[in-house]
Amino acid sequence: MGKVTGFMEYERIEEGYAPAKERVKHYREFVIGLDDSQAKTQAARCMDCGTPFCNNGCPVNNIIPDFNDLVYRQDWKSAIDTLHSTNNFPEFTGRICPAPCEAACTINFNGDAVGIKSIEHAIIDKAWAEGWVKPEPAQRKTGKKVAVVGAGPAGMAAAQQLARAGHDVTLFEKNDRIGGLLRYGIPDFKLDKGLIDRRAKQLEAEGVTIRTSVLIGKMPEGSKVTNWAKETISAEELHKDFDAVLLTGGSEQSRDLPAPGRDLDGIHFAMEFLPQQNKVNAGDKLKGQLRADGKHVIVIGGGDTGSDCVGTSTRHGAVSVVQFEVMPQPPEKENKSLVWPYWPLKLRTSSSHDESDAQGLLKREFAVSTKEFIGKNGKVTGLKTVHVEMKDGKLVEIPGTEKEWKADLVLLAMGFVNPVATILEAFGVDKDARGNAKASTEVVGGYATNVPKVFAAGDMRRGQSLVVWAIREGRQAARAVDEFLMGSTALPR
């Protein structure tokens, strides 16, 4: 694969970034992708390893050695055909996937992995530029109608696969634009929303009917989940009008922090904060937008969503940004002989961390637990924390480590616990112990719920996960639905 001796001759080439002090002035993408020559050199490093662990490390099982070899040979058209055979939207994964394939790369065992993600990014961007990405409408219609509820990456992938199988697909989305968390959770500086719009046009050209601002069922009382729906359709009506229903909504219930003072003004979920900036970037007018201008911001949660809050707060003009993580600080480098080819636990510094550091704003704190929110006149002014340590598998407080922090805005970014329950209840779908839709992934009857002709996939079924897992689930659920409707299926797994 690639050049036989390439992994010994060439070093890993990283994608470039625009300077941090410049990119914080806007919300546009700032990653500088590989040019053709750099991509060829990167692909040349893919060794003939015999057992390509990268394939299994990738949730959609991208045929990575093959497209690496094709890029090395500069056969870009065949490279995009190979990539599209397993991944409907490589422009999404090539930008925001954490690349578990690279963790599993054989070279990564004792060196630097092949830059698989950067090659994927280069392939799809070149394919769009050359006009190779075109609608693929079905040659023959089946007469079957399928409703896909939830237009995030799982729903989009499922809708595309089902339409290409010849079914009449309607994709329902409660928000005013499709994309799910790609649209309203991922900041624009990480993913240009024009990429989603471009795929939406492709879906429509392939026969998918897209209906936005439509809520299926109802939202729970007092829900703070973003919702711009203008129309409501009952589960009974949808079940009656369609031959199959596939539920692909997100895991949108944010994990809360019920500490004393939680009801103070100025404490918000990340998913109240991030979507508003994306809407403003899209040209929408919002009253009372949550902003970090001139504020001392504390972000509780050390994952990607917390990092996105850091990057957005920096662009707003925050005075300071502190990010808390309750777990201990991981090592800067993993023990590869212990964890390879699995996803390693190690310290990760994002582009948003680098930006905030460049402004002298950021402080990252590990092994910190919030004990209480402090306020004055109903508004948050700070919080009290304590350091914790792991003992007998539990986090316990360390006496004498209490501390107070100044805060004008607190953002809770501690992940998501389950989907909005009312849609599952509206259909009568059984839930698992975590509150997700209960549906197995077995080949026979895969992704089917306890309700006849109702299926579930994506975060709604497996819980909070990666965009690449959403695409995989959408594709495989589409295959299960097609088999249910037709008795057999030619759709790939």
C-alpha cells in the first residue's frame, strides 16, 4: 500500500492552521488542508502491514489502505469512489472525527500514524472541486414510504441510502435547518455549515423530501432542548401514513449539575449557548443572545463540547476562561504497548485551547468538583470547588483543597444522558437502562424496536457518540429497513 518503504522515508505531515490571533476574529474554518503533493507523501507512508487495524478502528470500516494507495498514485477519482462506498459524508468526518483509525494505525505502535483524517479531508474536498460528487437517484421506485425522524448525520445517511434503494423518503427535523448537532452543536469554525447545505441539496435531488420545523410527538414541559418547530405531527399519524419509521434523533438531554445555587441566572447548558452563535452566523436575528463578552467564563466539562465553549467564548471576547474536568489529568503521551490499537487516554489540547492560550485567557483545571454556585441578587458571581482523587474506584474530596472562583457565565458541558424521552413514549418504544431506544443491531431484525415497523439508530439508540458512529448506524439501519420492506436488501452494511 502506498510506497513500500514510504513509512521509513517520510515523516507525518500535519494539516496547517491559520494563526491563532487571526482566526479568533471570525467564525470561518481555519484548517489548511494538504495539497496534492503533501497528500501523496502522507499516503506513501501507509505500509503493507498485512492486517490493517485502521479498518476496524474506523466505525464505518473505511477501506483506508486502498484509498491511501490511490492517493499515492494520484488516482483521486477512484479514491473518492472507494471512500464513498463506506462513508456518505467524508467532509464531516474529515473535519470533526477524532480519528480512531489513526490510533489503530500499525505505524502508530512505535511511531507517528499515517494522517488518515487529513487524506480523507483532501479526497472529498478535491472531489467536490472537480464535480465528482453528484446525485445518485434510484433507477427504480419501490412504492414504499419511509419516515426518518431526526436529520442529523444518522438520519441524513439513512435517508440517502433508503432513497437510493428506491423508497420514498421523508426526512423530518424539528429545528429550522437540517444537520442536528453538526448544525447547532459544532461551531462554524470547525465545520462550515455550507457543507451540510450542499449535502441537503444532493439528498433532495435523489428524491428525499426534507421537512424542517416539524416536531414529531411533543417536547417535555420545561425542556431547554433547542426547538424551533412550527408544526407538530403525532406519532400515530406518522405510523399510519408510512410503511416504516426510523427514529434517528440525537441524545439531547444534557447532563445537569444539581449543586446548591444551580438556579442562579448565568448558568447554562452548552447546548443553550453554542446553537445561538451558529444561528447568528447564519444571519438569524436573536433577542438576548447568550454571550461571553467581558465576562469571566467557567466551562464545566473537559470534552469536545467544553472545548467548543472555550473557542466560542474566546471569539466573543471573554475576560478569562477556566475549564474544569472532574477526572485527573491524563498523561501527555499514552503507553502504546499497553493500549494500541485501541483509543488511548491521553491529554488532548484542541485548537480552541491553543487560541485561548494565545490570548492569555485559558486555565485548565483537572480533578476538580463543583460544590456550590455563588450568587448575588439572583445572578451567579462565582462557584466553590474542591479537588478530588480516585480511591477504591470512587472520586473522593481532598480536605483543605476548597477554592472559590469568580464567574459571570457558567457553561455546563458534561455530556448528554439520553434522547428527549417524549418521542419514544409517543411511539411506545421500550427504553434501555440508560433511557435510549431499545433496539438490537443483530443482522436479523436489526435496529427494530418493540413497536411494529418502527426502527431506531444513532445517538437515540446507542447514546451520545461520534459523527462517524452516527453515519454507521444510519447506513446499517437503512439496510435493516430496506430488508424489512422488501424481504432482502442490496444496500451495503
